[in-house]
Amino acid sequence: MISFGTGGWRAIIGDDFTKENVRKLMFALSQRMKREEVADKSFCIGYDRRFLSREAAEWAAEVMAGEGIHVLMINREAPTPLIMFTVQYYGLDYGIAVTASHNPALYNGIKLFTRGGRDAVESVTNELGAAANEVNPDEIHSIEYKRAIAAGMVQEINPQNQYLDAIIRGVNMDAIRSRNLQIVLDPMYGVSRTSLQTILLTARCDVSVIHERHDTLFGGRLPAPNVDTLGALQAAVLQNHADIGIATDGDADRLGIIDDEGHFVHPNQILVLLYYYLLKYKNWHGPCVRNIATTHLLDRVAEAFGETCYEVPVGFKHISAAMQEHNAVIGGESSGGLTVRGHINGKDGIYAATLLVEMLSVTGKTMSQLMKEIYAEFGTAYMSEFDWPFDQEMKDHLHHLLMVEKQLPSFPIPVVATNYMDGCKVLFENGWIIARFSGTEPRLRVFCEMPTREEAERLTAVMADFLGLPMPVKMV
């Protein structure tokens, strides 16, 4: 079955991610484009470095060509934000990225983008998934890839220069050039190296790169830049006395940072740092947007500058929609994805990394110094994050307990309010906790933010005990 989550359709290779399902999904999308009378426009396809990504991109192109839809195929492994940029740049109505983002190596998938290079909204992906599951494979017509190129139905393109130029125009390259920063990059065997290294070398940074080869197993690790996966980057930053270490996930739409002292900088902190920088040092004005499981420190920064922080459900499509509605300065999520006003309508780890380098250059301060500056002005906030795998029986039980019966643990501090927008969120005077099912993996996630680590982990333990779960063995 084809089922879309918050980050597109992702499935285990050879299980649900199969050639037949890719073809069925593309056929359903081609019929949707015909009904919407946009089949006369081109359709963009890009792919990452995962196993079968290039092949799946060609399968998709063959079906689209067979349905008479012209395909713009990015002719090299591409970051997801580059593909989103391409959909926007060419004024297309639809495009896809063949990727499973930060999921384990046995997964692959497809992200769907709509006009403006936006993540497709839930109503579109739900309808498309249902339609694809009803497709009779015998109805699908296709043209073999090389024949489709010869017939002019598939055109291979490389829009990387336009994408890089858009990022370079959006940052203060002169300020970066003046600093001669020492930077270590960790693409995590993904697709960011060429783009990010080109930008930073153009800005006269001294760049070292680790984990850059093509490895469909991602070095045996999860291609997600978090505190558990960036040990090698941390060591390289300290060894090279670097100003910053930058990692991106498998498709480069999310990032992870190691600061000048070798500490992992949480994505929540990255969001706060950039929003604070744009407001205070660049004199931008406007609100911010975060999802329901992202730091409330953003709210404090917004309030101090006379702005508003808007909360939305998990899924970057909600963030980009709210950013457009409120003309927000920045929007992001605690998993490491963010975007800034004036750039693409989706998360971009390459642009975010470049903007962080600009921040260091313009302020003349280290990342650790800037974070201390923020905590001194707005107070501290620590987030604990734990997750557990679940089966359908467990999911049904916990969903009924939290979302239907709306039962809560007996917390040791007063509950101020509850929120069921996306999961079960409990608010306290100085923090909050949420339990929700992941939309990209079969895992239950619990996030808790309090002024100290001890408080956050204590409340997480209370929630875990209430849900009948063992104390987490993995911090994500």
C-alpha cells in the first residue's frame, strides 16, 4: 500500500517501495494533472543517493512520458531543497524528490511538491495515495527512459548554479569572506557536499569534509544529524580547531551543528539563534512559526521584539503555509528543518547552514557566545526527546488513552492547559510535554521542554510510566 505521512511516502525497499508502486503513484498523479488541466506543463523529478533512487526516478519519468507529460529530470543526485527550488524556478505545478530523507537505509520514498515548490498538503497526498492504490498496473503506459529522451519527452537539466546563486544573493558574502572561518562539513554520505562546499569556498572559508563518499548504507548509521550520530564531526571540529561543524541529513533539507566548543547545538537552539540574529542584528521584522513540538523559547524572543510566534501541527507544509499567511521571518521544527522569508517554501539545510556562517561573520561572536547571550536575556530551555517503536495494537491503545479518553499522568507540577492539535500536549507554567506518533516512522515520540535537563527528564519519566513504556534507551 502507498501511504503518505508528514514527510511524503516512505516505505521499506522491496516491501512497499517497489517499481510497481512507483509506477502506480506516477500514473495516479498524471491523471490528477490531466483533471486539473496542467498536464501541458513540465514535471520535475530529482533523486538522492539512496539505493534505487536513480532507478525509481527513471521509472517515474517513463510513466509521465507515457502519459504525454514532459519531464525535467535533474541529471545528478540532488538535495531536496534544490528540487523544490526547481519547481518554483520553472513555475511548475508538480514535482517529486525520490528520497526517504533521514530514514534508515532500508527505506526509500517520494516527496511531492506543488506550485511554488511547496510540500503537498495533506488533502492532496491523501487523495493521491488512495487513487494510486486503486490503479490497475495493466492500465499504465510508459516509454522506456532513453527512448523518452530521444523523443524529447524527458529533458535532463542541471539547475544547481541557479540554486546556488539564489542562496549567495541572499546572504552577506562579503562579511563571510572577511572572517576566514574554519569549517568542517559532514554530508552524512548524502547529497549536500557539492552545493554547500561550493558556497563556502566561494566565501573564502577553509573547508574540511568527512563522510562524503557515495554509500547507500550511510556508513551503517541513521542519516539524521543528531546528538547520537555526530561524534565524528565533533571530533573533527575539536581536532581542526574549527569555528563550526555542519552536518546535513540524507537529502540535505535538515541540518545539525557542532559549535566551536565541540558541543551539539540542538535544532531548537539553531532556530532561536537565527530568529534572534535576523531581528536584532539584521533589523528584520515579523513573526515566526514553529510546530507543536518545537521550543517555546521562540515565543519569548518574538514577544521581546513585539512579534508573535504561531504554532502549527507537525509537517513542514503547515509551517510554510503559516509563513506565507503571516509573512513570517522564519519557520522551523525541532527535528532540524527550517526556512527563512525570501527563500524557498520549504526547509533547506544548505541555506540554513550558510545563514549560520553569515551570523558568525557579521556578529564576530562564536555560536557558544551567542547562545549564552540569548539565555541571559530570555532564560534557559532544555528539551528532552525520547522515542519508542510501536505496533498497531500499541498504537490503538495509546491513541485511545490519550486522544479519546484524554487521560493524563499525575504530574508533580500544576497543569496550565492541554492541546490536542497534533498529539497530546500538556502545558505547565514554565514548560510543556507532548506525546505523539511520528508521521514518518512507526515510533511514539515524547518531547519535554523545561528550564533544566533534570526537570525535563523527570517529567518524561512520569509520562513514560503512565503510558506503560520502559524508560527510553535511546535519546534522539
